[in-house]
Amino acid sequence: MSKVSGKVAVVTGAGSGIGRQLAAELARRGARLAVSDVDEAGLAATVEEVKALGAEVHAAPLDVADRAAVLAHAAAVATHFGVVHQVYNNAGVAGGGRSVLDSDWAAYERTITVDLFGVIHGTKAFLPHLIASGDGHVVNVSSLNGIMAQPALSDYCAAKFGVRGFTEALRGELLAAGHPVRVSVVHPGGVRTNIATAALAHARGQGADVTARDEARTRLYNEKLLTMPADRAARIIVAGVEANRPRILVGNDARSADLLVRWLPRWYPRLTARLERRLSAAT
Ligand SMILES: NC(=O)c1ccc[n+]([C@@H]2O[C@H](COP(=O)([O-])OP(=O)(O)OC[C@H]3O[C@@H](n4cnc5c(N)ncnc54)[C@H](O)[C@@H]3O)[C@@H](O)[C@H]2O)c1
């Protein structure tokens, strides 16, 4: 029997991509689910999917950037189920895709608020409930870009390196205090989801100047880099949680990046600069 069977698992950003597939994978393994997303239509589709898999599900619209809303959500989920065992802080957005020189402040604020503060909000809000469960697990989704920095992704790298640092500090604290809560940080490589397309749609919605080059870059990401099926990524993540892995690397690209930054710490920026030049030349 799966170790998550019967557990109450919270998944943020469950209306699409990795979050939806995490919810489905957890449902298949017998978990009870609390799913949320800022996108209510996407969330409704996930609820249908996990109900069809036989899961008991609590669903709520939630913006993880809204601290008060996340605290209220944690209280509501704990009241609904009486216990909370696992939180998957998964909700996130792609970065702005501009250099530091060209990025506007709004891009930094949005990416860091959603991708880093969203994770901090979810962790702090649910942690007392996870401790009370006697068998808790915090699962924070970082990225390959929480291990290896890349040009034109400084906002995303700042947030995702932040998720890694926050999560590793938390692990040490919980070990020192002897709390019954395990901690994993997840570093996915490229996964086939809506993340890059959603970033472009958001930029358009904000009235930003979306160029043909931005569109070509998004297409290139979707076709060449974001390739692992999201259900496969979810299986790797949940298996890593069941095995209590502190770091869960998803995909050969994430594993290679991890080795690259260890073996060539001084040289890897030259390699990422070369990649950036190639990406720029191709778009
Ligand atoms: N797809 C990849 O290649 C990849 C690689 C590394 C890390 N990740 C990370 O995986 C996580 C999931 O991304 P995905 O690829 O499934 O993208 P996705 O766009 O398919 O799904 C992200 C979900 O998060 C939701 N969301 C966005 N902002 C939110 C907010 N403020 N509050 C609540 N929900 C919000 C979106 O509505 C969407 O349903 C993100 O943290 C992302 O950074 C993805």
C-alpha cells in the first residue's frame, strides 16, 4: 500500500500542469486532497479528474501570493479534514524572460511574490497542522533554476534559489527540534506544461510589449526544453516523497545541471551564456 494512502495532501496550483498531475497521482495512491488554484476553471477540471479516480477532495480558489488567504485556507482545510499531513507548494509562474538591464520592477515583484512568497506562505500556514499530524511532509517546488542560474531568468532564479534555501533551512530546523515533519525540495527540469505560454498570456494581459521574438522564444521552450510529460514528473515527485528524499531531481536535464554546477562552478556561466546566445540566434 502507498505511504500516502489515507493521508490528507494539499496541492497549490492544482489547476494545470504538474499540480494537476500531482493531485491525480496522489488520488491514485489513495490520498485525500485539498486542491487550490487562482484559475477556477482549471481547478474545476482537476476536481473532476480526481473525483473520477475516487478521491475525497476539498477545492478552493486561492492566490498563494495573498498571505491572509493562504492562512485562512490552511485553517479551512484543517477544519474540513481534521488533520493535514502533506503540503505540496507547487503554484508558480515563469519568469519575465528579460535581462536584468531590461526587466521591469513589476516582473521581479510578481515572480518573487508568487514563486517564493507563495511557498513561504504555504509552508508557514500549514506547518503547525503538519506537526500536529505526527506524520507531516513539506514538499516545495523549486526548479532546475534553483540549482543552476540562467541568463534572462534572474527573477525566476532568485525565487527558485530562494525556495531551495528556505526549504533546506526549514529541514535543519525541524531536524534540530525533532518535529515529525519531513521536508523535500523538488527541482524539475523541463516539463510539458502551460507555464511558458501562461507567462506570455500574462504579459499580454498587462499590456506589455510582447514581441515576435518573445513568441518565438516561448515556442522554442515549449518544443525543445519543456518535454517531460507532467504525469511522469508527478510520479517521480510522489515516489521521491514516499522515499523521503530531501532533494527530488526530476529529469536528466535537472540531474545534469546539478552535476554541472558542482563540477564546473566557475565555468558553467560560460556554458549558460553560450546557450543564451544560441536561443537568441534561433529566435
Ligand atoms: N514546467 C516546467 O518545466 C517547470 C520546471 C521547473 C519548475 N517548475 C515549477 O513547477 C510548478 C508548476 O508549474 P507548471 O509547469 O505545472 O505550470 P502551469 O502553468 O501548467 O501550472 C501552474 C499553476 O499554478 C497556478 N498559479 C499561478 N499563479 C498562482 C497564484 N498566484 N496562486 C495560485 N495558483 C497560481 C496557475 O493558475 C496554474 O494552474 C511551478 O512552481 C513551476 O515554477 C516547472
